[in-house]
Amino acid sequence: MKKTLNFWLLFLMVSSVFSQENLYENLIQEISQKYVPDKRVGVFDVKIYERENVLILKGETTVKEAKYELLSKLKQNSVNVIDSVIILPSPELGDKVYGVISVSVANMRAKPAHQAELVNQVLMGNSVKILKRHGYWFFVQTEPPENYLGWIEEGGLKIFDLNGFEKWAKMEKIIFTDYFGFVYSQKDKKSIPVSDLVMGDILGVVKDEGRWIFVFLPDGRTGYVEKNQVENLEKWRKNVSLNVDNLINTAKKFVGFPYLWGGTSVKGFDCSGFTKVVFKMNGFELPRDADQQSYLGVEIDPGKDFENLKPGDLLFFGQKSEEGKPEKITHVGIYLGNKEFIHCSGKVSIDSFDPKAPNFNEYRYKTFVKAKRLIKK
């Protein structure tokens, strides 16, 4: 009888502990879902430990409001709390939390290691927020509206304090508009290169020198770029417009370019990286991933034979919401008209929804989910 009683007392004590732990886990999940529903663009990584009737909070977040709400709810129950949650950027960084990409294409990875998954790429001259450091890797967040999170090695970044960053930001700049090119050490294409360049790279201007421009890279290197490969950044931004003809022309320039998981540059695209670059070079910033892009624009009923679609519409593929299963978007392309679309799968190619066409893509036909329109005219 005594053994049975002891067993039940132990069972109740353990059950109480697990019940309390579940309560804390549910609270963390509730706050995380409220403030950071998408872990690709925000951090709320918090654990609660109980020691001698004291709750110890450990972890980190990019959203201070999430931390404060968690603390408030715990203290409502008269709980003693030790707060060890770090609000990113990490205080260890001091005021050096401003980063500018200093190589043609910086690879952003899921973890601080070269063998980790490639999740994104960031082009030269684009700024990132430095959130924390691990060895020679930095955890960064890209500019709005993308706000993507990932790790970039320090060799691809120039890190500034506010004063240094503002000096860079105020410089006159150019954007590289050709596919590929170089910054040369001299006004001679046979000279040693300073850096390679890709479409969309941004550089500072030092001096216009005829058919060359003397440029300043974010990390302080200087060199020469051919003038016919660049445009003044401010003028380019004012003149570029998101219209169907420009969009389709840009997209077709990349036919045959290779697929690269995580790629968002002309060195290689994934499906959403391709659409992102096409729209970016026409003055419109898309989110990073296909499912994120699917939230933009106006949904269009394609019609029974895709007759309602217009060139420039974004096409999304994956799994439709049915039989209790949620919608799942895994691929994106751009509609060209006449039942054809351009997308990156293996390489950038033009395929068709028409079963009679030589470029008919049966798999994409069967997995088409929806179309969204971003261009009004």
C-alpha cells in the first residue's frame, strides 16, 4: 500500500512538472506565432527553465515586443523571472551593426558553415543588418521588404559603425546592368581585375573618366568600370518601370541560365530567385521565396483554358488546398501569353500548358495552383 501511495505521489509530481512545462511551451508558441510567424524573416528562439521556484528565460529575438509580452504574462502570475533573452543585434557587436556586401555575390547560408544550405544571395552594394557573430560568420538580415535571415562569411562583408555607413550611403552610386563584368585595376581590359561584377551590383562613384568610371567598392578597393555597362543608380530608379514588355524582355534574357538552389543572381537562380531578379531589374522588390511571393497581388481566375491570364502574371505551382490539406506553394514562374510561361527548373526555360505544344510541361500543368497579378496595366 505504501509503495502504491509513493508511486501515485511521484506520478502527480511529475505530471505537475510536465503540465507546467507544456504551459510555458504553449505560451512561447503563442507569442512566436503572433510576432514571428515566418522564421525566415524573424527570430524568437526562447526557452524557459525553472530552478527553485524561479523562471530563467534564455534565448534571443529580433522582436523586442515579443520578449516584453512574454515577460509581462509570466509576471502576471507573480512568478519570479530572470531575464536572459538577448534582443538582436547582439550587444557584443557594439555599434558595428551595419554591413554592406563587398563581393559581386555573397552567399547566405542556413548555418555558419560553407557546407550548409544556400538559402539566398545578396549583391554587392546592398546593405544588411548585422545581428550576431559566430567565428568568421555573421548572422544578418537583408533590407526591407525582403528581411531574409542567414549567415554570410566576413570575407563578403564590409562592416561599418553608423558614421561609416552614412558616408557610404551618401556616395553617388552606379548600378551594373550588364550580365557579367569586372572592376579593372587600370583603364585597360587586359589589366588585373579588382573584382568581378554581376547584374544588379552597386558601386560608389569617384570620377567619370571618359568611357570609364573610377569606382569605389564598399570595402575601400578602387578600380575602373566601363561606362556602357552601368547606369547612375538614382536615374535608373527614376526611369525604370514595371510594365509587361520590359518584364518579359528581361525574363527572356536569362533563357538557358542554370538552376542553383538558393540562387538569386545571374550566377544561378532557383525558381523564386529568377522571378525576384526579373522584377528587381524592373524596379519592384519581390519577397525571397515562392510561397512568400504568392501573397502579393490580386488572384486571377485562370479560366478553363488559361484564357484569363495576361503576360506578366505570376504563376504558382505545388499542392492545392483540398481534402483537409493546406495549400503548399513550391514553384513560381511568369506567364508569357499563348499558354506559355518562363521559369527556372534545371535551367531557365519557356514551357507550355498546351498539351499539343512541343514544349508542353505535363508536370507543371498538373501542379498549377493559382495566378497572381502585380501589373495593373
